[in-house]
Amino acid sequence: MACAERCCAERRRHSSILYSILRSEERAVPPAGPAPRGCPCGSRRRVALRSPQVACKAASAVLVKTLRFVQNVPCFQELPLEEQLLLVRSCWAPLLLLGLAQDRVHLETVESAEPSMLQRILTARQQGEQPPPRAPPPPPGRQHHGPHLPSAADIQAIKGFLAKCWSLDISTKEYAYLKGTVLFNPDLPGLQCTQYIEGLQREAQQALNEHVRLIHRGDEARFAKLNVVLSLLRSINANVVAELFFRPIIGAVNMDDMLLEMLCAKL
């Protein structure tokens, strides 16, 4: 963890990853035209943000706010730095999505058409070129879609999650307990304080249940509905979130570096 110690000791620079996100100018991006019509097998639907600068700046601000919330949890502060980093690296995406839902950040997207493998082969043959080789499968945990653009299904999953949260009208306390449940995940490999973290997650769930029973006495199913929100989060790939919200601003995203800088900074 020498790298982590050096990061915490360094002063925040204006050339840092975080600064480049938060200080980037909001430039107007003209809306893209509609995707060309054609055979569904001829193209794969990919989706991009309509106004990347605006949406990415909003998401980065939510991420800062979320990590500030995490840092202010006393039980989290008591954990060793290695444990803190492991927890944050594993749950930054669901925490960010909960923050986007809480701040009611709406996503405006446009579709983009990407040529299929068949189209690329036919085009190459017409031009007398060699057909493009089939791309090798991505390593586990890496971005699994085409170049830089999440699929329509990925975006629909995110929008469905946000809509579910808004339909439940989740309160500030409920969001806090949901974030605690997500943050303190005892099932991560490499954790040393497993029993302690498991106890914190159990306490977050108990506090959520007690709050629901006290405030929503007429809605016996609300606690189950809130846990459905957590199940929806598990279906959203963290790489998709990184590609959607951060690549348009800073290019290739190394979230580990970004999270390390932000966690060690005084947010």
C-alpha cells in the first residue's frame, strides 16, 4: 500500500483526474441525428449521452458527494485503508447510481449504429481488403461491448433502476441505509475484517427495516420493494457506468486510480 500512502501524502494538483472532471467546461453538444433505419441484424444498437459534458459533470459531482458521505461514516473510518479501498472499489458504481437517483439526475441519450461483423466483412471484400479478424474475448471484468458505447440494454437497465427509485419516493434516510448495505459487503475476496463488515451490513438492513415499519406502517411490502432496488443494482455492470459517465471527459478510465485519489483527498 505504499502507492496509497504516497497518494494520501501528495497535495491535490490542478492536473489531477478529479480536477479535470469537475473543472471541465460545459460545452454545448449538438444532438445527434436518429440512427439509420435498416435490418436489425445489420447493426447493433449502441447508446451515448446526448450532452456528455453536462451529464458527466453532474455524475462526477454526485461521486464526490457519495465518497464524502462514505468518509463521514465513523465505522468506515475505523477500517484499515486497505479495507476501505477494497470496499469502495467494489461498490462505487452502485453507490453512484443511488446518488444519481437521490439527486434525480435524468439521462438523455441518443442511439448510434455500429456496423456488424457481417457488414465489415462485406465492405472489406468490396474494397479488396482482407476481412477484419474476429476480436478476442475481453478479459474478465473488462468492458464487454463495442468501442466506448454501452448497449441500449445497458442504458435501459440504468434508466429502469432510476425509475424504480423515483416511483418509490425513497427518503434521505432510506437512501443512507441502502448505501450502507451496499458499502459494507462482507462477501468480497481479500477482506480481513469480514465479521465486522458483515455486522455493519446487518445493522444497516435492520435500521432500514425499523425505519420503514415506523414511517410506512400501512405499506408492509415497502421493505421488500427497497431490497428489489438493491437487486436491480447488481445487474448493472460497473464498466458500463464508467464508460458512460467518465470516458467522454477523461478518455480511458482507470477507476482504481480515480477512487484512490478521491478517497485520499479531503473532499
